[in-house]
Amino acid sequence: MKHVRSLIAMLLITVLMLSITSCGRAPASDYDLDVGDENPNILGEWSIKKKEDDGEVYLIISHHGECEENMDYLAFTVFDSPKAAAKEFEEISDDLDGRIKDSGDNWLTAEMPDCYDATVTGMYYLEEDIIIYTMIDIISEWPVDPDYEPEPVPDQYVFDRMELKDYILGNSPAIRDYVLDEILTGTDPAEESEMSRNSLISELESIGRHTYTGPGGYEICKIYSTEVLDGIINGDEMPVRVTYTAIGEDGPDSWSSDDPAVITGFIEALRLVKINRIVTDPDEMGYAADCTKQITFDLEDDTSFMLDLDEGFRIHEKDVVYEITELDALYGMYDQIMQQP
């Protein structure tokens, strides 16, 4: 009997210690990262950034790999306590007042403000100390050539983002557990925060974003996952025409050339481009639709490839924004093609 009482006492102590540990857990503050720093390689596909606002520390978690399952389409804000998360959720609700389409006790869907050339419906879900966010609907409002007819792709699966709403509503506790138990423990931030630009690019390739195997290893080809651009930059394909389009507040202006020297000049300028920064935080991406530069290469077989440069130095590709540098030669080509007769 004495042994039984001892065993019960030990179990009670264990439960008490676990309870104390759980209550004292501060997942945002305790995460091994300095405020303002970012760990871009969690489990090979997640990014964590630590921030602080009005004394409240929180983590922003976003996905930057290929989206293969529902979880990959989600983003998270992690706080130290349910109280802090609830306060933020209330502020979000106030900010979106008048835009809310649907809501429950701890979730809402709303048309997102400050979205250029698109109507975006976002969803926020409060799950204890975490706010789950995703886009459940995106309607592009970018002007399209009325004569443009995309080539049909047979049996192509198109993901319906509206599925994410039911996914979150039905799985929020499990989603929170995955964030806290898998993502936040997925890698050593002290090691990853010291990654250089080149090692980050290498890591991004290794998780299947785009592996460039041709000679040269040009960084522009590490952004776009397309054999067409690979062939052009690598020198295997020679475009028959290049078009430079500048889109400003007054609309687009375009200049084209079929001069091989001008086409080659653009290709050589793009070979010099370097990736300066990779942005995975949705709050830092943005898009300046009235300040865009586009470069379009047309090939002899009527295929083409267009590079879209937001403000001339940002490329939006697969939920990631690449900020590029080494653009002097490219700007020189802009001037050259604009001055052609």
C-alpha cells in the first residue's frame, strides 16, 4: 500500500510539473531567434520571422516551397499567450470592419484591403495562441488582351482555395499542434540565421523549387521554373524579338526590337542579375502595379516568355518574392531599345 501511495504521489508531481511547464510556455519569446531576424529554412519549406510590436513578441510563419497539401497554403502568427492572440484578432476584425463576408466566434473571412489588380478574400482563424491565415479566393483584375486565348491543358487539376476554409474549420487544433510541435522545432535557428545568400539559394533549389542544371548557373533561372527561359539564358534558344514594357500611372508603353544585338544584350544583362533577398513574409511582399517593367522574349515557334519586374527589382513567383540586384546592364538595355528608331 505504501508503494501505491508513493507511485500516486510521483504521478501527481509529474502532472503538476507538466502543468507548470505548459503554463509558462512562451513560444514566440522563447524561440531562438533575435527580434527582426528571419530563419528561412524550416523543414526545408517554412520561414519564421520574429517581430515585436508595442512590447509584444510574435512569430510570423510562412510557406515558401511547392504547395502540395492544404497546410502549405497557410500562414501563421504565433503569440506567447491566447490573450495576446485574441487582442490581435480583435484588432484585425476592427481593421476589416465593413469588408467582412462571413464570421464565427473565432474566425472571419473578408475582402483584403490594399490589393492591387486583384480581389482577394482572406480568412483569419484564432486558435488559442495562434492566428491562422490564408487566401480562400483570388480574382485577378489585371487587364487581359481580349484576343488572347491560352492553350488548353487537358486534365489539368486546378486547386480550389475555397477548400481551405473547411480545412481550417475542421482541423484547427491539429494545425496548431503541427505549428508548435513540428515547425517550431524543425531546425536550429542559430545555424540557419547565418546562411549566406548563395547557400540560401542552394537550399531553395534542393527542396525542388527549381534546379538549374545547365552551364552557367545563372540566378535568374533559379527564380523561374521554366525550360523556355533556361534555353534562352543558356544560349540554346535565340528569340526573334524582345519587347520592353514600362507600366506607370498613365498606363503601359512598349518598345520592341528584332535586332539580334539588342536581343543578345538583354540576355547578357539578365545573366548578370543576382538574387539579393528572398521575401517570404506576406506583409512585406506588396505589389506596385503602377510601377512595373516587363521583358518579353518571342521565339520562332510562336512561344514566348515574359519576366515581370515589380518596381524594376522584385519578382513574384510561387508565393515568394525575389529582390534582385546587379541591374545596371539591364537598365542600359532599356535605354538602348527606347532610343531605337
